[in-house]
Amino acid sequence: MRIKCCGITMPADARFAESAGADAIGVVVFSGGVSRRVVTPERAREIFDAVGPFTATVAVSHTKSEVDLQAMLALRPSAIQISHPFVFDEDPGVAVIRVIGRGDPLPDDCDAVIVDDSHGQGKTYDLSYAREAVRHSKIPVVLAGGLTPENVADAIRQVHPYAVDVASGIETAPGIKDHTKIAGFIAAVRSVI
């Protein structure tokens, strides 16, 4: 089971998440007005540089701008996570993760999908939709939405996703990570496997 700690706003939090066992860290850039965890591209680079080469870095955005998309790609993350249905005429050079919610078709033009009805707002995932996505998707499905150290183990048992993604469930306030919650979340995930 892979773990992504998302909405990281400080290099120290990225280093802590990595040391606690996170497989990936997500940084929100060019939020499109949706996220309260957005950082500048310069800050995103600092955060990405804080982790080692075996921890995936994910540039996360709800932008609809091609210019913003190109700036995300220029950060050279391991992956980009997007909500807008950008079309890539050629290989973008990074993994592409698309965010979907109830009613959205399962895409096949990406490397993974994140099932998150709230698109990063921390509202609890829809169990039946998440199960259906895992059952029918030909690519890895990441579960997000309202996950916490207290409920993630049960969510994994019920949904069987490829990975879990957490932001608000490991915070004291938007963008302010709680190291105890990060460690607790990762320990809860690892307890299932």
C-alpha cells in the first residue's frame, strides 16, 4: 500500500513524512482558487528538493491554464496531479494522475486516478463509488477524501485501493502538518498490510 502525504507547505514536513514512511509527497501549485495549501513554484522546488530520490514528488493543481501546466512540468516532479482534462499530444515526461469523482468516467489516458469527490477539500469519500472505481479501473486507483489516522485502515480494508492520499487528516490547520498525525496515519496504513 502506497501513501501520499499531500498539501505539504514546508520542507521540514516533507522530510518528516519521508522519514515516517510516506512514499510520495504532494505540493499544491496553481490551485485555480480551490486550495488553501497552495505554494509558489519556488517553494514547491524547495519542498521537492527536501526529499530523497526514492520519494515521489507530485505537483498538484486544479488549474485550467496551459501556462500553469507547463510551469508545473518545469518543476520536474515525479508526477502531476490534475483535475482539468488536459490533453497531452506528446509524452509529458512525468506520470499523470487524474482526479475523478462520482459521475466522472474512468479515464485511460493517465497513469493513475485519485477518487476524491471533494477534489482536495477533505470531504469523506463515497464508499460505493470508490469500490466501483477499483473494480473497473485498468490503472491504479488512489483513495482520498476525509482519510484520517483513525479511519484509514478500515477504508483500505473496504476499498482495496492501490494507494491512499491524505492532506487535511494530518493537519492542525490547512497547510499546517501535525507530525504526530503523519506518523499515526502511516502506522495505521502499515498495520493493514
